[in-house]
Amino acid sequence: MEGVKGLESDLEAMRQYFRSGKTKDVAWRQSQLKGLLSFIKEKEKDIFKALKEDLGKHHVEAYRDEVGILTKSIKFALHGLKEWMSSKKAKLPIVALLSSAELVPEPLGFVLIISSWNFPFGLSLEPLIGAIAAGNTMVLKPSELAPASASLLANVLPTYLDSSAVKVIQGGPAVGERLLQQKWDKIFFTGSARVGRIIMSAAVKHLTPVALELGGKCPAVVDSVSSSWDTKVTVNRILVSKFGACAGQACIAIDYILVEKRFASTLVELMKVMVKKMFGENPRETNTVARIVNEQHFLRLKNLLSDSAVQNSIVYGGSMDEKNLFVEPTILVDPPLDAAMMTEEIFGPLLPIITVSYIPVISFYLYTCILQELHPAIIKKTRLDKVEDSIAFINSKPKPLAIYAFTNNEKFKRRMLSETSSGSLVFNDAVIQYAADALPFGGIGESGLGKYHGKFSFDTFSHYKAVTRRSFLTDFWFRFPPWNDYKLLL
Ligand code: NAD
């Protein structure tokens, strides 16, 4: 188990270091954030190299999604830090005359961050920014599935930071489980719902608070948008967010599209043209699409495509190169709704489009429920009537991390907003919400618990202590016994 020799004593030393109070200092927090910024700046080329090695990411994509976003986030934290750390006045009821109250943020203590492989720097360092800004000591365990990135984080990052307060431990599930046996003041986890459940069970022992950044199937609804310009913008944004961000291996990637049947062929034909324009005839050779992280995930995607009905639904792409772990951007129209493709999170460059066609009932949801009761196989053929019915379709699935809707229809937007539930809701774009410091990033229900980014990251790793200050001068006599009914009248 690499990096965990003498684990218990190392962790105890870090707990002691937190108790020394050093990490609470504003100057300490600033110096660590600046250290993080220097790491990103000075090791930019090494970061690109690691991301190329682990995931075949083009360096421009790596800059956009990891280096660039992290640089922005660190600067945002440095800029807001003093204000975030300041106590906030609170109002007290009149009975507490001549008193004052405030909310004082304090660090939680010693925290654990476990991260995923698809954005190995972003998903490790974005929570680290919050943990540092809030004044904690911390252990980061990056994913073993992006080993070059994990090694850079473990071997180089600590030289830019206070190594008594920040430790990076490499390893897989066994190391993760060993870390989970320790007592933490918070566990911040990014990964699958399966492991999320393991994290939550382990946290129960010490009543440790958790943040779980999970995944799921994020739908995009495409309305028959009004102009050819809107359609082109829609297609561009869908393609770049699906195939151009770690080849669809992203928790907020569009998992599937719902589109009105009458508009589907226009959309698909434009997609075929634009996908070639954006990623070229041979994306593997031009390195415009990242590769699949490992053989296991490659075979998982191969398996999703293996069903003959799914094969028949491919309208673009579909080729796979096992030696290079490369999957071509692939578009499918109406794969069966009960195929694994439509029941499991895809997490790869496969984009199913589900068409919305005639069905003679108002509520798709009721209709599918009845059909499912009568004959589950019929569900395969079930289609939606109009784009509004996509709401019922989305609501029949677990709450997603993100919902996207491409539309100019204001009434439909209002309905999406009030009738669906998700971590985030984006109109007319996808994935862009990840870059916003002012928006909380996190899921709801099965897509996660807790939120971060910007000040939300600081809050995630802070406790807001309620502080009340009273004067000895005044008091209301009726709050003290002995009780009598006269006191009630007051
Ligand atoms: P994963 O759950 O397999 O692994 C995540 C991390 O947990 C890794 O560091 C891994 O080593 C560790 N781990 C695995 N088993 C463990 C155990 N038994 N005990 C302790 N730690 C353990 O997930 P993954 O393959 O890295 O990521 C894919 C999933 O993560 C997808 O579902 C995706 O949607 C989700 N995800 C979510 C976000 C988000 O921000 N919400 C971001 C990226 C990925």
C-alpha cells in the first residue's frame, strides 16, 4: 500500500497541527492558495503531459477544463477570502435587549478528499481550494485510474504547500477503505453512487459529515428551436460538451437527448456535419477527442453497444479501437429504452437521441406506468407526444446532476424550472455551469449531497458558529420564575 506506511501517526500529527491553530491564520490560507496557484502555473506542462498520458486529453481541452478553471477558482478564493472569513451580524429577538449576535465561520478541522479520475486535477484541487480557504488540514486521495496525474499531485504538489497540513496519498479502494476507518471532521467524495454508499456507511461510525459528488444520467431536451442559427448553436454546444470534454466521461455530460420526432432528422443531419467539422474525419489521429480511461471502461462501453437493437440505432460513428482505448463519437437514434444504454450512466462518447412522437394520452408518465404494469416489453416502443412530455420522462428517473433544455419557449422553460428537480438546470447550453463560481455545484437525491465551488466550497469546509454576546445591564423580569398568569399577559 503505497504512501500509507505509518499512516496513523502521520494523521495524528496532522490533527495536532490543526490544533496548533496555524491553519486558521489568514496569512497561512493566503500563502497556501498562492502555493497552489504557483503549482498550476509552473507545472502547467507537466499537468498537460499527465492528462495526455492518463486520458489522451488535448492540451487545449486540458487548459480549458482544468488549468484554466483552477486558476480562476484560486484567484476567486484569494479575492474573496477575507470577506468569507469575516463574521456576519445576526439579529436577536427583543427579549435579548442590549445584545449582539454573529455567525463566525470556523474550520471543520481535519478533512479527507477522495476524488475521481476524469478531471484528476480539477476534481482534486477544486475541493482543496475550499478546504484551504476554510483553514483546515487535509488529506487528498486522488484516483488510481489516472496514475500520472495522481503521481504529480502526490510528489510535486506538497512541495508548493505546507506539508504538515496537506498530504496526498496515492492508492485505490484498499487505501480508500483504510482512510475511511480514520476519524475525520468531513469526508468530501467525488465518484460513483456505489462507492458513495460505502463512504456514507463508513462516516456513520464517527457521525462524520459527508459531501458526495456523484453522477447519473443527465438529460438534454431539444425543442424544435426557431431559427437555423439557434439550431446550429444548439448542435455546437451539445457536441462540444459531450465529445469535447473528456470524451463524455464527465458527470455533467449530456447522457441522452429528448427531441420531438418532427425535428429529429434536422437535428441529426446537422450533428453529422458538425461532428466531422469539430473533431475531424479521424479524431483519434488528430487527438481532438480524449481516450477511454482504461480497458474495463472501454469494455463497459463496448458492451453498451453490443445489443443488436442498439447497433441498429447507430446513425453516426460506432467504431472502437481497443488497442488505443478509443471510441469514436457515436450518435444513436431511438435505442430501446430498456437497453443498458438507457438505464445506466453512459460516461463515454455515445449519444442516444430519443424521439418524441405520437401517443394519444396527455400524460406520458401515467401511460408508461400502465403499460409497464400490463407488459414491460411494450415500454420499448413507448414514445413521447411533444417536448413538454419530456418532463414526465425525466421525472420518472432518479434526480439528475444536471438537466439541459435547448428552447426559446418561455412557458416550457417555466415548466422545466418548476416541475423538474436536479443539481443544476441550464437553458441553451451544457456543462458551462461547472465554471461558475457564483453557482453551487452538486447533486440532489441519487446524484449527490452537498455543494461546492466559489464560496460554497468555503462553506462546505466551515462550521458557522452561532455567537451571542449579552450585556449584564438589563433583563426582562418576566422570563424568570416563579410563574404566574400575569407574566403570560405580557
Ligand atoms: P469510483 O467511485 O469508482 O471512484 C472514486 C474514488 O473512490 C477513487 O479515488 C477510488 O479510488 C475511490 N474508491 C473506490 N472504491 C473505494 C472504497 N471501497 N473505499 C474508499 N474509496 C474508494 O468512481 P470513478 O470511476 O472515479 O468515477 C465515475 C463516477 O463518478 C461516475 O458515476 C461519475 O458520474 C461520477 N463523478 C461525479 C462527479 C461530480 O462532480 N459529481 C465528477 C466526476 C465523476
